[in-house]
Amino acid sequence: MWSMVSRLKREVFPLSSTDTTTEAPRDERRDAEMARITGALGAAVLDSLVKANDDMWIRVSADAWRTTGETLKSLGYSYFCFLSGIDWLPSPFGKGEEDPTEPTPERDSTIKQGYTGGATRFQVIARVMQPFTSLGVNIKVDIDDSMAIDSWCSVYAGANWHERETHEMFGIGFNGHPDLRNMYLPSDFEGFPLRKDFPLLARIVKPWPGIVDVEPLPGDDEQEGEAS
Amino acid sequence: MTMLGDRQQLAYIAAQAADARVNVELETEGMTLNIGPQHPATHGTLRIIARLDGEQVVWAEPSAGYMHRGYEKLTEVRTYPQVTALVNRIDWLGSFANEVPFILAAEKLMGVEAPARAQHIRTILFELSRIANVSLFLGDLGVQLGAVTPVFFAFRDREYVLNLIEAATGGRFHPNFDRIGGLKDDLPAGFIDETRMVMKKLRTFCDQIEDLLFGNEIFQSRTRGIGVIPKDVALQYGLSGANLRASGVDWDLRRDQELPMAWNKADWKVWTHPDGDSFARCWVRLQEVRESTKIVDQLLDTIPSGPVMAKVPKIIKVPEGEAWVSTENPLGEMGYYVVSQGDQGPFRVKIRSASFNNISIVPWLLKGVYVPDIITILASLYFILGDIDR
Amino acid sequence: MSSALIAADLAYWAQSLLRVLGGLVAVLLPAGTVVYLFLFKMMSFMQSRLGPMEAGPYGSMQLFAEVGKWLQKEDIVPANAQPEARIFKMAPLIVLASTFLLVVVVPFGPDAWFTDFEVGIFYALAVSSVSVLGILIAGWSSANKYSLLGGLRAAGQLIAYELPMVLAVVGVVIQAGTMNLQQIVVAQNAGSMFGWNGVGNPYILTQFVAFIIFMISVQAELTQTPFDMPIAESELVSGYMTEYSGFRFLIFFIGEFATAGVFAMIASVLFLGGWGVPFAWFGWTDMDSIDNWMNVVGPLILFTKMIVLVFFIMWVRFSFPRFREDQLQRFAWKILIPVSLVNIMVTAVLKVAF
Amino acid sequence: MAKPKVPGLFKGLGVTFGTLMRTATEGSNTIQYPHEKETPPIRARGVIALHEGNCTSCMLCARSCPDWCIYIEGHKELAPPRRAGGAPRKVNKLDRFDIDYALCMYCGICVEVCPFDALFWSPEYEYSEPRIADLLHDMTKLGEWMETVPEAPELEAGADKKGKK
């Protein structure tokens, strides 16, 4: 299989002419690859997206998560790149850049998922790659209220630490993971730091220095005191 | 090859266990040795919990997180220019290289591309930071294995590279020079000639290190056959960079992936090594420094003239979308998965750093080795603490 | 031996005082020179830097500054070592004591010696092992896992390298026909090679293999790179010295370099002709005919030879990475010991033949 | 390889001895710091200097600072009119401009965003303090650094000269 892949590489990437790229053949390459993936995964794929000259995304159903990994690995995506989570809730705290004397602004709290959509607040995203061709696919999966999903440890050994990190940062469980201890935080830490509703204290305890603090002339109105 | 390393290790452990069972009355409890968080070999604060039988490791696990700075959370409250200043602290030895993939991802989302001159200079600085990073590895390798001199050579010659980076960007360690749409400024006059001279010095440095360390029989006996990583295991764990190429995988993102950078304008070689042991990893890195000096030399000849900044608005708002860009950083594949929701700052940035994956293979790798080999293996895997913990 | 100590007609206490002072000079002077010349300056120059430059002209007073610094530091005993604090505190002294015991038998001139043992080299090899005890005690009593590993490594290593060292010396002893260091010196300088006595008969020429083995063993005995696993700062932090601070660390430190100097002296006595110059140059034939000024020049000659040997020890130390513990044992038992045994055999055969 | 093979051990000894001789004859690569000093490059980001007259307290730098280490306070003042006979202008006058160098991470964003050229980089680096609170540089101290601000360097051949300031 290695030899096959490397031959493919030589055909597609002649080293000397990489700068004279044409859009069309590369799209075909990703489209074909996507067709191969969706064909192999069948009904597990809920949505897919190919961005020309860029990347591929698929969203799979949660119960097919482990088989997705296995299938992709058998399709040549043997390089495990990363696995992480996304919390799609807009931050209720903003950036901490507002005047504390003003009333707190209304914040939009509608959840708006990214590429390939989604139905839940949390998603797990993983990326695997085909070595040599450098084609990669981003796989997303919705995490429902059970906040757990199958582990990829047995498929990609490298997923171990990534799942541990995702577990402690988002509170997403991984069924079948051998050891979901915290990596970074103390074991009795409460809360999940990368969730959007976890405040970043550094931006809350200190007042924002960007508030305009220019005293107006004694005779001026308050409104004119704003900085130019 | 695939199973060989694993089987050797398992057999070794099994034999040890059998020995222990025979001498029941002599059987002793294993000793748990904490290597780190403060330990000279864990440049930074990595902690390795090793259970030892004599000096042999029965079980070992790294425990990271003593330097976790929460960059993924911090990026959510920062604008894109501010994130750039932040991310070059991830791998603090090759800092400019950290900025590039993030900027490229943002540029991809915005649909802008840096001018040719900026791409060229970016690539030069990228390779300079690789040299600065990996040359320190070559010196540090000596210290880890007990040779004191190479690290001073490394600091000596790395200083020239840092001076170059400082002259061009203003920052020795944290350039913060890359901008969405190009570079902050053009190169100062005299940079090209200076760089040529420095590259010559770096090549001499590589020769010296090769003579002093790589050719040394003691060094070879310490590193050859130690910590063998087979090809498919390396891929599964997501090892990247020289660690992957030392296992015989001929894959370099600089060559095999198309990015608006200038690597393909130079003629250079991707080195691989079939062995997958510590020596192979170190050797591949040595060759990489040499190739980098070649890349820099060639790119210096062909810098196109023109502006270094594309037309971008002063206040940067990145349109909605998601983008993944990774580059072949000094430590391996460094990538950013940037999710934008049309704000001045990113909605979520997943930082995929090379050392995190590279070091996650350590529990697998350390079974059955001796205490000195822990150091060899850690040194040859080459991690930067900031790159593990982020 | 004809004459006794120079000041033989002095009172016993005065003699003792002189001996003690002489011993201090003979240990501390080489140690200071070695530290300044090699650790501070040669190492720095090999690494493209200048080393200490501030204290004294060209940094020559740096060692005094360091000593002052160490003496001011607190003498810390780790909490877990408290029950055996006495033993913990004793360890560095044992190491230093072995150095002083070693220097006792080194001859510095025809009449300049501390004691004149008939079995001097045997004694020297025996007391040099005393330092192992100190190191083992230090490693064990520190109540620190790194120290323990370092101490055990040191014990294993020093025992493994004691043997080739002894065997290497046996070649010299066979050739000289005596164990008295003074007579070994005389035998080399009064000797001749195939009738030509221009350089005497330094045993480095005839016993070159033994010399190499002896120097390798010295390197291991001194725990210098490539055999510095007991200290191994990148693995075991600082091995058996990890928990020591203040002047106890200073004693370890001085002991290390003093022992390097003393071993280099013994090596130059055994292989380079010691304090002597070839006797034929001045028409001397035996001990009694040597001019008295050799008692002044002799120590200087010995000192020069010592510096040359220490240069090699340190040069290797600053250039090489270190072995692994098992490789070191394999090297000692599978290479050095067989080679030195063969050397003894060949020497014995040749001795009988000629 | 036509050269005879030298064992690696001796090659290594050769490298260190060669360096020893080179250091002895050509001098070392180090500098005896307090006695002689290296001049940093022109662009080196050593310390931020403030040209007080240019500052309009617009807060852009304080807002763009990633770790919020710039503190600005000001008040409005009447300045003489630009042209004779015009109405007096209202200008913002600085009361306080502090940069906390204990927090600053020397990213240079503030200097870059300043629309009125009030902030500059100076390559000076010798301002360490025994007390961390002394690293908070106030307006006068930041103004003193202005003397050390160098001219911008010439650009390399092929650069777009009409680019930025």
C-alpha cells in the first residue's frame, strides 16, 4: 500500500511544477476522495463538504464514530492529526472589554454551527490524514446530552492524549478510553475550561484599561467628553 | 520490522518478570522514580513517572501540564493580531514558525494572499527559526548524553541566527512579524549578505557537531537501537517532522502540501532514515539544518521585489468559516484549526502542536529501557514544553 | 633508602606539622591548578568562551571566590536524612581522606617524600578504593532516589574499574621488579632501552597498553566523562552529590579534582618517570649520586607531567558523551580486563626471556 | 571518501582542540558584558518611548494591548488656535500614561496601531529593577526614552520604498 500511495504522490505532485497549479484537477482529487469516503461510510455520513483547493469535512452520526475511524484508516488515512471539541455556544461573557459602569450588553446566544452543520451545542472534531498525499479530512460528530462518545484509542493510538485533553477541557466522555485522568488540571478541578460558559477570570477580575478616561473641560457637557 | 520493536520490548519485560519469579525471595518492590517536574533533562517542566526494576523501566508515563497556559481559551478573547503575538510563544525556540500557519489560516478565511516578496521572506524567516530551533537541539542532545561542549557550540552559532531574526523583526525570540496579508515590514539593508555569512557558519557548525557527536562511537552506542519507532506506530500516534521521517516515512509538509510559501522555489531534499531509532531522529534533524541553510541560501538569491503587504483593512474582521492550515515546523506538524464567526477575533482555535503528539508515544516507547535511555529517548524525540502544554 | 626526610633532625611534632602542611600543599595545589587551568579555562576555551574573568587577573582568583561562596552557604541536611545526619555529614570527608591517603606514597624527589613504603603502589590502589565507601555512604544516606542510584552506580563502576587498574599496574611492577614507587621512578630513569639511555626507560613506551588501560581506569575511577554515570547531571541530577550543599559539596568538588591530580601523579610516576629526568643526562647512576637540587626541581617536573596527564583526562571529559551503565561494565569486563591480562602475560614472558 | 577513516573519538577530540586553539588565537565569541556592550539592531524592541505631545489619549494602544498593560488618563484643554483669529481648539492632554513592563510582552502592537506617531521602539535594554513595581514606567520615564529612539533602518534592495512610515 505504501508504494501505491507514493506513486500517487509522484503523479499528482511533480515537485518542479508545484507552483503552476490549476484549480480543476485538485478539485477532482478531493471530490473523488470524498466520494470514496462517503461510499465506504454509507449512511453514517450526515453531511459532507469539499472546499476546492482547501479541505474536506464530513459529519457522521455519533453511533458510527468508531467505525468511521476504522473505515478511514482502512482507506489510507493512517496519520492521526488531532482530536478536539468545539463548544458552539457564543460566549456569555464577551471579551471583558466593556465599561463596568454601563449596563451589560445583550448578547446573542443562538447556537450557530460551522461547516457541515450540526444539531448540538458540543461537537467533537477530529482530523486524519493520508500521508504523502497530504489529503486530510475533518470529521465532526454531534455530542448529545449523554456527553459521551466512543473512544478512538483502539483505532488510532495517538487519540489517547487528545481524548484526555478533550475530556478535561469540555467534559466530553469517551467510552472505552483506558484512562481519562486529567492531563493539565488538578484532579479535583471543577468545571470545564474550554466551554464557553466557563469565564476567563483574567479578563473579569481586572478592569479593562481601554475605557476612555479623559476628563472634559469644566464647562463642557458630559456627552462631549468622549474621545475624538 | 513493525512488530519487531514491540516484540523485543515485550520479550524483555517477560524475561525480567520470569527472573523475578524465580528469585521469589529476592523479589523487590519496584521503585517509582519521578523524573521531573524539575529535572535537568526535561528542559521545562515535564514530569515522567517511571516505575523501575533496578535501573530498568517497567512502566513509565509522562505527566504534562505544569506549564499549561490555556492558549486555546486565551485566543477566544483576542483579536487576530493579538493572537499572533500569543502563538509565537508556543514553541519558543522556533517562534516565527508558529505564527505562519495561524496567519495562513486567517488569510485563507479572508481570501487574501500575501505578495510574492512577503511569501519569500516568510519562508526565509521560517527556515531561520528552524535553524535556530534545531541547532539548539543538536547542542542539547550532547548535554543529555553527557557531552558538555556541543551545547556551547549550539548557543554560539544560534546567536548569529537570532541576531538575524532580531535585525529583521525586532524580536529575538518572539518576532511577531507576520501579519494577515503579508509582513510588518521589509527586510533591513544588509540582511541578505549577513545571512549568507551566517549560513556558512551554520554549515561549519553542522560539520563540527557531526564530528564531535554523531561520529563518536560512544554516542552511537548510546543512541543506535534505542527507542525504535516502527513506521505504522509513528503514523498512528501522529508523530510528525523528523520523528516521522526517521521512521522511514518520506513525508514533508513543506514539499507535499501546497501553501503560499516559497519552499518549492528552492531545490532541497527531504531526508529520511530507515531505522527509526534515536540515532535516526537526531541524524535526520542534523540533515534538516543543513537543508535549511541551503533553502535560505537559494531563496536569498531570488527574493522578488515589490510590496510586502497585501491590501487588507486596518481593522481585521475575518468572515465566517473554518480553516485548517498546518506547516512543517521545527518540531513537526504544527497546525491551527481556526473557526471564525465573523468577529474581530477567532471563535475557536484548536492548536495542534507537534510535541503533544510526539510525546504521547513515550509510555509505549519507554517500556523495558534503562534510566539513561529515558533521557536519550526524550532528547531524541525533542519536545518543547510550551509546545506540549500550550 | 639512604637519607630520611629533609628535616630529619627536627622534633617529631615539627616533622608532623611539616608533613601535614606538605600534604595540604600536595593535594590542594594540584587541585586548585587543575580547577583553574582546566575546568575554568581550558573548558571555556574549548567552548569558544573565556570563562571567569572578573576575580583577579584573568579570573585566576575565581576559585577563592567560589570557595568563599560555598563556605557561606547553609549546610543543609535533608529531612529524611536527619536520623543518620552524622553519616550523611561524614561522607565527603571519607572521600577527601582517601585523596590524602593516596598522596602519602607519591615520591616528589629523591628525598622528598612523605613515607617510603616498600609496597607503595599496592597501598595506593588499596586506599583509592576508600573513596567508594564515601560515595556509597553519601548516596545511601541522602535519602534521595537519584543519590541512591548514583551511589550504586558509583560502587559498581569503581569496583569494575579497580580491577583493570590493578592489572595494568602489575605489568609495571613486573618490569620494575618492585612495588616501591620511589624505586619504580629510579628504575625508569636509570634504565636504558637496548643500550641507549638517552631518555631512560619510561614505561609508557614498553607498557603502552598498560598506560592506556590505566588512564581509562583513572577516568572511570574519577567519574569523569565518558564514565560519569554516578554524577550524570542530565539523568541523576547530580548523583550522590545531589543533596549536598555548602562546604560539604565543596569537599566533594575539591576531592574530585584533587584526586584527578593525585592519580595523574601516580600515573606519571608509574609510566613517565615521575620526578626524575633520565639519569644519564647528568651522569647519575643510582639514588645516592643524585644531586640535592633535584629535591626542588623534582616536584616541579612531577607537577608538569601531572598537568600534561590531567590535560588528557580533561580533554576527554569535555569532548565525549557518556556511556550507559551496562556498556561501561561490558567495556570493563569484556575488553579492559582481558587486554590487561594479555599484557601481563606478554610482559612476564618478555621479562623472563630478556 | 578518499580520506582515511579516523575513529570518531579522535575526530571529536580534534574539534574541541581546534576550538581551543581558535579561541586562544582569535578570541572568544563572547563579550565581557558590563565592560563592553553589544549594540542591538535598530529594530530591536527594547523599550517603548512616548512622544507625549503627539498622544491624543485615543486609547487605541490600550485597547489593542493583548495583556492590558497600558494605562491612560487625560483631560481636555484649550489650546491656542492654529490660525490667528480662529477659535481655541480643544485638545486632549495626558495626565497619566503608564506601561507596566512587568506585564508587557513586547509584541509591538501598540506602537503599530498608534495613529499619531506617539509611540516608538527604542533598542535600550538596561532597565531591570530589583522591585517589580518599579517596572511600571510613567509618562516622564517613557518620555526620556525618546532620546534613544533611532532612525528607521534602510530597507533591503527590492523593497517597496513608498510603503509605511
